[in-house]
Amino acid sequence: MIGASMVVGVMFVFGFLSIALVGLLTVLALAVMIMAFVGAYCTFRKRCFMLALAGAICSAMSITFLAGVLAAVFLALRESEFDGRGPKEPVK
């Protein structure tokens, strides 16, 4: 009887931890995808180079690894085309 309750207790704890781990990984994946979208927006607007590069790196961390690596390489080659303004500087 004691052994069976311990097994049930261990299964409950590991089941909860696995659900929590899946939830954490989902939140992290969503954060990476949002950063990739922000980087793509900055790339199309040719604004903040660092956010665009961070978005390309986040894209490489997701399922589109090859596209993210290529985006980071092409961004590094075209850094001079971006405005030097950061996100808080006023537009002239």
C-alpha cells in the first residue's frame, strides 16, 4: 500500500513537471518567434540594425535554421544600408 501511494505521488510530481516544462518551452518559442517578427519589421524598414540582427538570430534558433543563418549573413553584409538611429531617436 505504501509503495503504491509513493509511485502515484512520484508520477503526479513528474507529470506536473513535464506539463510545466512544455509550458515553459512554449513560452520561450513564442518569445523567439515574436523577436523574429520584430527583426523582420526592422529589416524591411531598414531601421535598427541590432534588432534586425537579433531577429535573424532568433529565426535561426527556430525551425527555419537555414533561412535564419542566411538572413544573418546577408544582414551583416548590408549593415551600411541601415539608419544609425536607434528606436528612441526622433525621425528627422
